[in-house]
Amino acid sequence: MVLVLALSLLSLQIQRVQLVQLAADGARLAAIGGTDNELQELVTETNLIVDTGINYKNQMVCYQVSLVKKIFWIGLLPISETQCARKTGS
């Protein structure tokens, strides 16, 4: 039982790292003017089922990704990551 919990938490950490990378890549792509289709393709490549959102703050573009992960008997755990990149171009 402890082993199953430990493996579930390890899986959670791996997905967290994937979310950080996806959010950073999405923020950079959005900052250079990437289209919605390009951003969706980026998400599709990760094989994760996530919700996404873009926020604009001054000269920054922030890309947020989130998912809900089931952890063994603990239940559902929401995970969210936001990364920002400086907007380029006009």
C-alpha cells in the first residue's frame, strides 16, 4: 500500500514537471504570436488532458495549464502551473 502511494506521488511529480515545461513552452509560443492551433498542437504532443488559459499583463504573456490527478486513496488533486514570457513584436 505504501509502495502504491509512493509510485502515485512520483507520477504526480513527473506530471508536474511536464506541466512546468508545457506552460513555459506555451508562454514563449504565445509571446511570439503563436496561433491557437499551434498552442493546441503543443498540448496534444504532451499526451496530457489539461485546461489552458492565456493572460496578458503589460508586456508579459502568461500561459496557464491545469489538470486534476487522482492519487490512490487520497482523492482528486488539482495541479496548476503558470509561466510568463515577454511579449515580442507589435
